[in-house]
Amino acid sequence: MRVLKYTMVCLILAGGAARAFAGYTPDFDGGVDVKLAIQAAIESAASAGGLVPEVPGRAEPGQRVWVSIERSAAAALDRELFKSLPLAQNQRIAIYEVDPSELGALADGMHRALRKAPGFFAHDTLEAALEDLKAPPAQPARAYTVDQAQRVAQTLALVKEESIVSVIASLSSYKNRYYRGATGVDSSKWLQRLWGKYAEGRPDISVAPFKHASFPQESVILTMQGAAEPEKVIVIGGHLDSIAGGGDSPAPGADDNASGVAVTNEVIRALVEGGYRPAKTIKFIAFAAEEAGLRGSGEVAAAFKKAGVAVEGMLNLDMVNYKGSAKDIYFVSDNTSADQNAFLGKLIDTYLGYSWGSIKCGYGCSDHASWTKNGYPASLPFESMFNQCNPFIHKATDTLAQTGGRAEHALKFARLAAAYAVELAK
Ligand code: BES
Ligand code: ZN
């Protein structure tokens, strides 16, 4: 089966392709880009050669996929698939089982007609898809304070561009970090070893893989146990996987998203070097399979919710090293917490002096959407305006060389994330 691949987002929108669907204003809060989820399903079905063997003992993993999609989107798509009765629906969202053989035509039609794909969430099970019919839990208002000037300054002094560059270089040296491929698995193991070193001599720090049922790449979690209120948790992270063209094609993913993982690592490194012990627990997470429909973060966030974990804030770092616009940092305003975004703006104004603005993705464009969906306050500080973002993402040309081997832009995000960690985990 032909594997379809879309390169979408910023370029396509900037090119005016959105006009192809004039008058259509989707409201996909919590949605996931359909094209890559579709691609994931197609690829699961195609089971292309050169990939790691499937997990033993599991019957045909990835052969069946259930999606939740906005009903307005399904109607707008006007595909046979969505004319059939959904398995379940509410006022806004419908659940379909998507047959991989139909997905190709659907994806192809959407690519030509719609370009800016509407969002949907892809799930391994019907049960998981049905969860999307429930209204997201209300987020209790919380007070944000900014009063840790000394500790923030100490930490910021330790945040360095060189170590961000070094991690981007290492991660982007894998042929790809595809969530179903051997090098995708290797890159996760490499990160587990790197993060494992921070746990040496620190009994409060532990590193563990988060294994996923339907694909071999593991998410990676480094936990810094809180000294005073360990049950309260702050999550900082970004996606580890990369993708370009057909699944196993070269995909260095230097900006998307070695940069976000490298920034996450830099916050850990600086906090450990400074001997910092947070009052609340901080979990640093590198998510598997974001490019396949937020599947890694979807499973992690759902597991946290199921276990009743009190996540007080989630900071998603996805694409932070390409300065495409006038301002330094843009906060994505949809599928995020307005209060937490305002807090991040205040951190910049207080400690960093960078310029910042606000943008919209228009759909659940990255892992923050998984946390928002599960009722946790999440934010995505982004590298540029949406329509001026890095034109090389999802291509073999998303390399560190594109930024001259530098991580000047990413450094700003590392400093922001470090301030966020200190001020929220106090
Ligand atoms: N890093 C991108 C998201 C992104 C790209 C945000 C450009 C803003 C501007 C992410 O890895 C990605 O590609 N997401 C997919 C959707 C996902 C749910 C499969 C996308 O946007 O196509
Ligand atoms: Zn990304």
C-alpha cells in the first residue's frame, strides 16, 4: 500500500491553501491532525520492511484504529466513511472505526481538497476513543506567583547553549526517530542512558521508560521527587520521535523536535548541576509517537489521569530553535491554559526580557493537547508565528546545519523552562 505523507502546517497555510476550504472554520479543540494519524494507521497496516518486529504475543497490532473527530469536520469532509453511522457520538464529536484500506483514499482526498486537515485523535482501542466523548474536566483556577528571583538567577546562570547543541546533534544523527522503526527505538534507549546519568548519586531522581502497547518506541520519564509536596507534579517535555515522508525515511528532526528534547535535557542538567531539590515533583518527559497522532503523550496523560496524578502544570517544548518571526516566543492560545500562558509571559517579563506574542494552531497540533484533554493546564511556547515556522520540518533537511550549528533561539526556551520549573515546583 502506498504510504501517504503530508507536510502541512505553516507552509501550506502561508501558501494560501486554506482558501481551498473558504468559510470553513473548524473548532477542533483537543483534535489531532488527521493526516498523520491516518498515515500512522496506513503504516501500521502496511507494516513496511526494515522496521523493528512487532511486540510478540499481540495480534496484528495497529490493524484497527478508532478515531474521534469533530462532527462538523466529518460532515465537511464529505467522505463515504463519515456518511456511515458513527459507533458513538455526542453533540460535537463522533467516533468511527477506521479501516486502513479506506484511509488512503480519505487521506488523499483530504490532502487535495482540504489541505489544512481537521483534527482528530487516533486510539488503539474503542474504549479509549469513547473517552473523548466526555467533556474535559474543568480546570480549577490556581494562583501563580513569581518570587524565586535568587534561585531562578542561579539556575539561569547554568543554562548553556553548547549542551543544547550537543543533544540536538546526537538526536539528529539517527537516521530517523520514527516511532515504529529501529532507530526510533535506539534514540529512546540513548536518551534513557543520558538521563540515567543524572540519577547517579541522587536517590530523589529516577528514570524509567513508559512502554506503549502498539508501537516499540518508548517514552522516557525522568522524575525529580518533590522534597515537600511530592504528590504535586509539574511536567516538562516534548516529543522524541521524528518523521519525514514514508515512515522509515531520513528524518533528522533537528528542530522538530530534537530541539525540544534538548531544551528539556538542559533544564534537567542545569537543575542537577545547581544541586536543586524541588518542593514538588517534576517529571521530565520525552514523548514517543507524537507525529502519529499524539499517541505517546495521549497514553501517558491518560495514565496519569487514571492514576489520579495531580499535575499542576505541563510545559510542552516542540520546535524551539528556528527564529522565523520578529518576536522571540509565541504562546499557542488554543488547547492550552490561558492562566498558565499568562504566568509564562510574566516569567519572561520578570526574568528574561524577551519579546513574546500569541498564536493559534487551530487544532491539537502537539502533545500539550493530550494534557489539556485530560484536564491539566498545559502550554506550548513556540519558535515563530504559525505561518512563518521552520519550512524544513518533516523533511530530510530539518538539520542542525540549518541553524548554523547553533541553538541561540532554543536557549531562550531553556531559560524560560528553567524559570518555570523553579517557580512552579517551589
Ligand atoms: N511540531 C509539530 C507541530 C507544529 C508544526 C506546530 C508547525 C506549529 C507549527 C508537530 O510535531 C506536528 O507535526 N504535529 C502534527 C499534528 C500531530 C497531531 C500529528 C501536525 O501539525 O501536522
Ligand atoms: Zn513536532
